[in-house]
Amino acid sequence: MATSYPQIILFGDSILQGAIELSDGFSFQAALQSKVNRRYDVINRGLSGYNTSNALAVLPKVFSPPGPGVPKIEYLFILLGANDACIQLPTNHQHVPLDKYKTNLKQIITHPTITAHKPKIFLITPPPLDQIRITELDLASGHPSATRHAKISASYSEAARQVAAEIPGVTLVDLWKALMDTAIRKTPAFDPKGPPLGYPEGQRGYLEHLLPDGLHLSSESYRIFYDLVSSFVDSNDEARVFPDWRQAPWLEEDAHLKG
């Protein structure tokens, strides 16, 4: 049987699906794979448009229980919620109520197939939302109003924080805070006493560069995201699945033949 590599799985929606793309010379997934090459395989299971109910429904088809020939899941990164937070509209049916969102996250994290692998689990908050830009694009696409609201989306990010705190062993990755802190720092005219960035009564500020369409990450945002998660992943060169060629067992055999 072929030797399998332990896996790092990215499980979520379009934000993780897009992590594989190369933009402005950077790819989140390629950078992560480069860091752990020969130790882990980075597997992208980002599914555009999915909410937590969709993710929970397909989970048994995405993950296999441990067994012969099944790679061990060493790290699991979960990022869901941007679609759950959608507003209920005749033109959009992705909404999942906040309490159900939290319940779904807990069921994903504690699913028997997942826990059987005993992975290190990282729950990522959905990123901020630029409702100003979202509104422009949604109206142009034929929606009667914005499909997402910044304040509501922020409440789903807070719910993810709560779930991470409630389940032992789960590590929070606060992508919302990292991106918003960056946007505030790079918006000289931002007034902390005024509306938050991206809210309709305020301004886009530097979110314009971090969230070009109001929702999905720019290459700069993916770099910030990578910096958040890369320190959690083991990069020990001694933990390679196959040994360095200088220490491989066949060297002893070669030396014996030459002797």
C-alpha cells in the first residue's frame, strides 16, 4: 500500500475555495503547501456558495473515517458563515438563522468522522463585509436590495468566536479582526467615534483594497490570512514522510555494495 501524507484540510465556502488562486504573485494554498511540503498535503474543500447546513449535509462525502489507506487529518481549518449571514430575499436563499449557524458549526466540529481523526481544529471567523460595495454589485445583479448587511455579518463572526470558546481544543482564528484592524490602520480619515468601515452610513476606507467586491479577499487579505494561520502549522523538517535522500535506508545498502 502506498504511503499517504497526513492532511491539512481547508473546509468552507468560496473564501477558502479562492485560497488556491494565484493573484498578484501570491496564493494562500501554495504558500501553505510550500511551508509543509513533504510533511502534509494541503487539501482544498472550499465550496462556493455553501452555508453551514450545506456543509453539514455533504460532510460524510467529503471526509472518510480513519482506516486502511485513508490519510490522517492532522489539521482542519473551518471557515463558514458569510453565506449563512445572507438576508432572506426572493432572489437569495442562503440564509441560516444565527442560532442554527452556531448549532451547525458545533455539529461539524464534533462530527464522529472528524473527531475520529483527532485533528487540530481551527475555526475561522467570517471576514468583515463592505456593505457599500456589496449593495452596488447586488443592485446591478438584479437583487432588490443588498444580500448582506455588515452589522449582521459581524454578528456571525461573533458567533464563531463563541463556538470556538465553547468547544475544548478548538483554536480561534479571528480573520474579521485582523482585516478590520488593517483597514482601520490604513484609513487615515477613519473616525473611531463614527460608523464602522463598510457600513452604509460610513465609508469603505481601506476595505476597498482588502475586499474588492465587498466580500471576497484580495491577495493582500490572503497574505494577512496566511500570516494568521501559518504559525499554527508544524514546519519541522525532521517530520518528513520520506527521509532526506542523505539519510535514506538505501544509502546503507549502496555502501555495503561498494564495500
